[in-house]
Amino acid sequence: MSSIDPPIPSSDPRPAASARLSQPLPGLPRYQAGSAAAGREMSGRAASALGIRQARRIKSVQMTIKEQLIGEIISGQLAPGTRLNQADLANQFGVSLTPIREALRELCSEGLADIDPFVGVTVHKPTLDSLRDVYEMRSALEPLTIPRSGWRLSADQLAEAASLIRQMDQEIDPAAWTAANRVFHNLLRGNSRNHRALVTLERLENLSDMYVSLSIGARDDANTEHREMLEAHRSGKREAVLRLTALHLKRTYEACVAWLEQLGSAAADGRARPETRRAP
């Protein structure tokens, strides 16, 4: 398909700059794929000595827009079913249609948005099938991030993970809790050397975070499991780490299923949607 929405006239006025682009991304932490990534970076001096030209890492407009939309979807600011109109977004961000179109294509490819030939692009509506697919893949990939050697976390990594658990204990905002939860899980994978598994998990987590953020009110024991997982990491028991991680994913999946079923029941009965806010 050559376009996602009908194009807008090229003469449409656009703001010179977009205030939306300068806003912090809600609920979307950025993180390194692992501490080993830093070791793979070549210093400017070493690269120069070898005659290698280093590329400057500049985030594209498309990527910035995509990340902002992901944050707004995960946080619930863009509710499921919301239409993502190219022309409207281009005006809001103060850009041409091209980066908007490409950002929406990537959101569709990652499952965070759906495309309909008659409606256009909309924020993904959670479904049991999509949820099951995501957690089946996560369950298969998570063990690949815990190598048989060299996986144990440093004292600093363990301390940061414990700090994130304390933060989640106090957090009542679903988007903020989900963001901290994502950083926690990525920290536990901090020494993974399987880059492909990490990249795939990041794409899956964008969608799973949407489910977690929406269903967090149905999950009150996640941090108990986080503490058990962290203790297994601290003690260096790989089999326990794998077992507790699998159990944690299973229970999170079950909580999301319960929320979706409650949501469907509420819609059928004409009741308000189930609560997503966490208890303090």
C-alpha cells in the first residue's frame, strides 16, 4: 500500500517547530542492551588510528516521532482504537508526511497499531490472541538472555535492581510503574550476549508494556516475584532464575487475560472499564 492515509495538500501550513517533539516521552525508558555493549564501543582515538570513520549517532525525526507515539500508547494517553491520522500528526509535530508515514508503518509492524483499508491506522486494541502470541515469544526468548557463563550481575547492577523494586513499591501511576518494571527486567538481562534475542524482546516489550500498563490494577504480587528473581540472581542460581522468570511471565500473562476478560464483560454489560490504577 503506497500510503496509510490520503495525502494532504502540499500547500497546507505547518508550524515551524513542534512543541510536541520537545516533550519527554511518557512511560518509555531508553536503555542499553547490556553492559557488554559499552565494551564494544570503539574509542574515537582507536578508530582514528585504524583509519575508521566514526558515524555520528543522530536520532532521526521519524525515530523521535515513533518513540513519542510509543510512549503515549503505552501510557494510555493514546487510547486503544484511537485513529492515528497522518495529516493531523504532521500538523501536530510540524513535519512533512514522510516521517509520520514511516513511523506509523513501524508501529503497525510491531503490533502497536492496526491498519484498516477503510479506517486507516488506529492504536492497537488489546486481544487475547495478540497477548498470547507476545507472551509465548517472550517465554521462549527470555532463557536465551541468561547465558550459561558470565551472566551474574555486578554489585552495582544488583543495587540498582533493588532500588527499582523499592520505586515500584511506592508507584501508583500505571505508566510510571510499567516504565520502572521494564528497566528492571532489562537490568536483569544486563550481561546477555545474545543481541538478536534482546532486540526482539525490545520490540515485543513495546506491545507487552501496553498490556501490563492497562492491566496493572489486577496484579498486586509482581514485586514479590521481582524480589525472588533478584535474590536468585544475587545467589548465582541460574536454574532458579530461569524457573522464577518463567513463573513471573506466566502470572503476568494470566493477570492480563483476567483484565481483558473483565473488560469484555464490562463492555457487554455497559459498565465502566476496570480500574487500571495501582493501589498505594
